[in-house]
Amino acid sequence: MVVEEAVWTWERSLPLKYVLVSEEWDGELIVWARCAEVDGLFVESAPRRERVTLVGCAPTGRLLKAAVRARHLCGEPVDLGALGLIVDFPVPGADPDGDPYDAYNDDHWELLSPVLVDCGPSSIDTSLFDLVIEGEVDGPVWRRGEPADAKWRLFNGAGGGRLGECRRVEGLYGKRPFPASPPMRLIGCEPGERLLRRLVNPRGDGDPVTLLAVDRTGRVMRHQEHMPLQVVASRPSALGGALVDLWLAKGPAVRPVPTVRPVWDAWFEGPPTEPGAWSAFASEGRAEWATFTAARQDAGRALPGPVRHLDGRHVTDVPGLMCAIGEAVAGPGGHYPQCWLTLRGCPCGGDLPPAPFTLVWHDAEVAQRALAAVSVDTAGEVPYVDDVLQLLARVGTSVELR
């Protein structure tokens, strides 16, 4: 759905903040409604942490270091940063002369915010480990019986480098319900023709729509994922002007948390024009700011000239570094389109910039101090800032630390 270049307007004194759209099979964009406000968009995420055990594990790199540290700390949880799992099993009829694992059907999982809570000699082989990990599991929920020769491969997060293997994983399969999708209310809503027909002749299942958030200029600043437009009640809106308020049975399954709402409010006023506006927010808000910059159609257009200046005074966390680099390369609200998964071992090697440039990093010692203990590389040895500097050098960007 290509809507970023559209400029949405309505002839009312109220600001337009949200648009509900869908796309037909031929690409035609259908406008279901324009709205002044949405109640229930910002929702605290429910914890979905689970416990899994990697049985017969031969960890490498940062995972091995975490296992050794966990044994030394005697039960104190150890942060793993990110962890991805892939299970492979052969398909009957694989080429006997080739690698049978080339014919594997694989399933993928990611453990979000994982911590290692227990580590000891494996129950199946004392030369290996059994690792007990808690985290939010993102991946298939169906139950499947793996053959004895199935391979479980461990990765440094989705798209990252290898962190070893294990014989099996306990606690991964089973019922894992999707997060509840609380109801949502559209306030000051101007229904389109199709929505008016649905209000007159409601259907049981909701039509899939996408919620677009627009700024004061009418340009799209964020997409929310598809949601069912299932109206359970409608009333004339207190905002008047023949507008209505609509109560929906469900909203988007994934929604921003209330703490990042000030970032949305700032971007509603339009793309930032002053540098450093992101620095006023805590780490969670800075991560949301970086998501806004990545969503902009023109956010990755580099500034002219061979030299960029990075203001490092407020780079005290990873999201802040992403915001500062994007701003240095493409101006306030800008985004540097780089594959940062390369820092975790992604084989792409990094993306070359459209034109070589020199990055002058002012007050670089702020980030070096604040991120000294952060390391995301597969080996778990390189400090985060050093890893970023190596990546920039590899893609042809000269960096001057000041």
C-alpha cells in the first residue's frame, strides 16, 4: 500500500489526525473514514514471557560467555540481548549425495528480551549445557514432532550470526495466544461511502483496514497494522459538524505504549525542523522517534556536501545513536538507511551510502562511556560504539572523533 506521498485533507476546523483506508485488488485506495482523534490507540503491552530450555546445547560466542557468567553468578539472571532459533529437519527423498539439510523445512522463532536464568551440565551429555531462558517468544505456536536428527540452530537475534546448536528445545511449542486486541473508539469521524453502507447494513466480520496517522500537513507519519473494521456502536460526536464517534470491537493487535505518546504528539506538528529534538525523550521514546524517521518517505535523502556533523552530547543509548546518525546524515528527523543487523552478524556486510562522506562525531566520548558495556556482536567482545565505527569504515564512511 503506497500512501506516503498522499496529502490528506478535510474541510473542517478540526485537525485531521487519522485516516482509515484499504486497498482493492487493482490498487485502488478506498477511504473508509477520516477522524479527528482515536481513543484506545496507546495501550500497555501485556507481558507474554515464557520459559524454554535449550537441551544439549553447544553455545558459542556471546551465548557461551553468558553461560559461563550465569554459572559464576549462581542463579542470577544474565541478559542475552537477542536470540533466534531455527529448527531444521530433512524431507524424505533428499539428495543422498548432497547435504540432506539443504532440503530442510525450517521454522523460525525469536526470543525477545531474553535472560538466562539457569545453566548446568546437560541431562543428555555432560559435555554440553542445558540453558533455561525466559523471554517473549515470537514464532509458530503449533505442535510438531521433530525427528531425532532434527537440528536446532541458535542465532544472534533475527538475521544475526550463529551462536551454536542444541539437541532439542523444551517449552517452545504449545498454546501461545495472540495478545488481546482491546476495543478502540474513533472520535469525530467522517465516514466514507463504503463505511456508511456498512453502518446501514452491518456484517459480522470486520473489513480489514489500515489506520494511518497523519500530521498537520496531511502527510502520513505512521502506519498501524491491519485491523478489522467491526463497528459495535455509533453516536453523534460531541465535536459536532455531522461527525460521529464509532466504537470498534477490536483495534490493531500491536499498538504503541502510552509512554511514547509525547513522541507522536511532537511528530503530529510536522517533521522536526530543529536538530536534537529527539534528545528530550527517554530511551523508549527515542526508539519510537527512530521508527518515525524510518517511516518518512524522504527521511533517507542525504544532505549535500562531503562532511556531516554528529552532535554526540546526548548519545547515551543505542536509540539515541540511531537518531543522532540519522540527523547527521539527513537533517532533523532524518534516517540513515543502514542494515544495523550487520552488527549482529548479518552477512549483508552493510549498505553503501549513495555517496561517500566524512562523519565528524562531536563529543564522541559521551557515547563511548555510556555504551561501554553494550556489545551485540556475535562474539560479544566489541563495544557497541567500536562496532558502529567499524561498520561505517567498511561501507566507506570516514569518521573523525572529536
